[in-house]
Amino acid sequence: MYLLGGSQGLMIQGIRVPLAVLCILCVNVFLHARSMKKRPLTVTIIGWLLIAVGVGASAFHLNELRQNAFHGANAWIFIVELVVIVCGVFVLRGNNWARWLAVVWIGAHVIISFLNSWGHGAVHVLILFLLTCFLFRPESNAFFRNRTPNDL
């Protein structure tokens, strides 16, 4: 069962997921960034944009839930939104798998968008192109490659 619990968080299958979890992740990223090598500005912008998109989409869909009943398909929407938040956090931390997952995530949106309209698909193709270009530039590659074993 899925329940929105206000300031208590979100109940998913009887498990309470506090809204503060995202705040803790963001603080962790900020503190960890101080001890890491210099992160390219484009990677920082993309990481925070991914987090913002995930949080914004979650807020939008939570608002819809207040008006409609929660259906099983809505659970998948929240999982996808959680994935993009996790991508953003770990892109900021410099995890290589996160940038690849972000590219796959927007690639899936390209396909879904073309099913909706050619205009939406074209916009998502442009976003995919820009995201890929900036996440795979030489300075970005160096940032994602130069990880220590202690980094998550």
C-alpha cells in the first residue's frame, strides 16, 4: 500500500521512506566534494540538474496523487524518479556507472517521447546529445576515471 504521510515521508509497501533521506544525500555530496579532486563545472551542473529533475518530478506526481488514487503504474514512476536522483548524487561523487545510467535514463526518455510526439522526441534527443557531450568530455573523463578505492 502506498500512502503519503506529510512530513513523515512516503510509505511504500509498509516501509516508511523519510523525505529527509534526500537532504542527507545532498549534504553527503557537499561534504564529500570538499575532499575530492576538482570536479568540472559541467559535471556539477548536470549532477544538480538531475537531482532537481528527480525531486521536481516527484513533487509533481505527489501532487497528482492527492487528487487521484495511487495505482501500480505510479510506483514505477517514483522508481524512475528515484533513479535520476541517485544518478545525480553519484555523478557529483564521480562514479562512472552513474553517468552511464544517466545517459541510459535520458535515452529511454527519447524513445518514450517519440511515442508522444515528434517535438517532444526532438527535445529529448537534444538533451541526450548535450548530456552525453558534457559527461564524456576529456576533463569529465579524467574526473570519473581518477577514483580511489575508498570512494563510493
